[in-house]
Amino acid sequence: MILKIFSTLRDSLIPREQPSGRPSKPTAATGLPVAVGPWLWPVTPAILEAAVMAAEEAAVEAAMAELAALLAPAAGEAARAGAAEAALALSGSPAGRRLLAGRPAALSALLELAAGPGPPAARHAQACLVNVSAEPAARGPLLAALPALLGLLPGGPACGVLANLCRERGAARRVLRGLRERGCGLAPLLQALGEPRPPPQLGPLLCNLSQLPEGRRGLLDRSRCSVQRLLPFTQYKDSTVHRRGVVGALRNCCFEYEEHEWLLSEEVDVLPFLLLPLAGPEEFPEDEMERLPVDLQYLPPDKQREEEPDIRKMLLEAIMLLTATKPGRRVVREKGTYLVLRELHGWEREPDVLAACENLIQVLIGDEPGPGMENLLEVTVPEEVERELRRRDREDEERWRRERRESGGSTPSPQEPSR
């Protein structure tokens, strides 16, 4: 079971996407009959539809050419501001985003406007670029203009554009290289965390950059206390987007098992920040309360758990990764993690999160892995063993669902071994 859990977690550094529309799947064009003469081929609905589509395409091309011209500097300030507002409205639909993404001249003009002094035009251009950057076709032109985008950091729209671009590892690598070439690295992003209201898009950007080893190294830079700046945002209520991104970045950082002892030490003390959002208002007997970190003792009766299931799941996965090494398992056990998970297990209703909770509990209450398996992230699982583990997982899931139905929707938490 433990091997299966860690083989699934390994290499699962998934970037977090900005909210964006999903374009419908393109369909292949159908062939039309060749007309030899008007008397041989009647005007069918298909031919009429093709003619209308051709006329519409010509009109669209003309409109997009006019929009690009109005966005250009020669059009004048007032015309450019109106064109930027029109482009923003157009970017609100998948079809509009695709139209803009396929016109590098329009994107270049929008980038120039985004960096310009005119507040309304710049604001509209920035918001439009955030939308359009979700389209794969826009990534090439926008990455070609990377210096201009980096110059807009740490502004929220620039973070949003770069977060969308960095969903792909190649683009994330280019952004990190660009930040290094500017001589600042992640510093402007980390400094923005100290603002009274950090831009919400900052969290997803840090998460997507941390899918790469060099991004994680930047966040785990001990000399700059970088990762410590992320920790308070696991409980940040002002923006779910920012909180989700920061938790994703912390989860990714936990893949660096060489840093586990440091992350769990008093210098960082990451565990309470991961556990606190999972804790509820439950009261514990005095002997159990003393086993918990100080920050998790005597929580108020109105304490609420993290409301987003995907964030709860990432928090559990981060703790799971910290148990990949023997020293990590020892610390996580000693800090009373099981007690929080036991109460979470009785409260949780989302199957995926509940499964992640049960997996972590199994690691904590199970026997220590045998020789050669001290680091579970480095263990190679043979293919036949992988198949057998998947089969057992399916059986366990079916049994769990059956027991849950029979018990009216609740299942008892796995019991911690007596000490």
C-alpha cells in the first residue's frame, strides 16, 4: 500500500491553472461537391452554409485587421483605449481568445498598452492578455515578448499571464531563466508576498514555477528565508486562488526530500502550517492535547477547516511527502498528526480527500519499511507489483464504498497503535 501511494505521488508535480474557458474541440471541415454548372447542382443547405461561413470569415478577418490597426500607436490614445476595451470583451469567449491569439501584431500592441501610462487602456490590455494567455496559440508570441512581461512584475495581471504560460515546463524554464538574467530571480515575487494584499495570481505563478527543480531551489533558498514567506498563506482567507497556489507550491517543495529535516525543524516548522487548515474545533483529552504542536492546541469552538477539497488534498499530499524519509516519519508521528487526521477522517465527505487522508494514516500507523526502503520516493516499484497494488486498491475502494453505504455514510477512522 505504501509503495503504491508514493509511486503515485512521485513525478506528480502538477501546475495549477488560472481560470479560463475551455475551447471546444475543433472538427474537420467536410468536403463539398464541385459545381460543373448551376443547372447540375441545386443550392443545398450545405452550400449555403459554406457560403455564409466564408462571408463571415472574411468579415471577421476585416474586423480583426481593423482592431489591430486601432491598437497600434498610430491610432491615437482615445482610439487605442476603445480598442483595448473591445479586445477585452472579445477575450471573454473561447472563440474570441483564439482570434486574438492568432494575431501577433494585436498581442504586441496589447503588451505595449499594458506597460503604458494610460490607466484605463493599460488595465483593459492587461486583463485581455491574462485571458488570451490561456490559449496555446498565444504562448509563442507572448514568450517572445517575455522581457516586457517580466517588466510588469509583480503586478497581478503580469503574474496571471505568466502563470498561464508556465503551465508547461518549457515555458516555466524560460520564465525562470528570464528572472535570473534580470538579476533578481524570485525576489520580486517573494517581496510581493509581504504586501497587505498580494496579487491573487501570484500563488498560481509560484506553484507553476515550483514544478521545476530550479524553481523549488529558489523557494527553498535558506539564505533568503524564502519558503517561510509562503507559510502564513495556508490560512489566507482573502483569496482562494492565491491560497491554492501557495499550498501547491509548498506541496511541490516537499518533493525535495533532502530538505525534509530542515523543513520540519524549528527553523521552518512547516508541519503546523500544513495541519492547521485541516484541524477543526474538536476538543482533545489533556494527554492528547500535549502531543499536538502549540499552534494546534485549544483551538476556538468556531475554528473552520479549509473549505476547498482540492486544497485539503494538497495539504495531505504535502504531509505525505514529508513522511517519505525515516526522519520525516518520526517527526510527523511525534507531532500528533494522527490526532488531527483522525478527526478529519470522521468529518470529510469528499472521496478523493478521504482516500488521501486514509493513505497518510496508513503510513503513520503502519510498520516501518524494510531495509533499502528508507526513502520511499526513491523506491522503484516493479511493474507486476504495481499491477497487484492497483488491483488491491480497487478492491479496497469497493469495500470502503460498500461499508460506507451500509453504515449510512460514515466509516470509522483507522486506529492508532497503542504506545
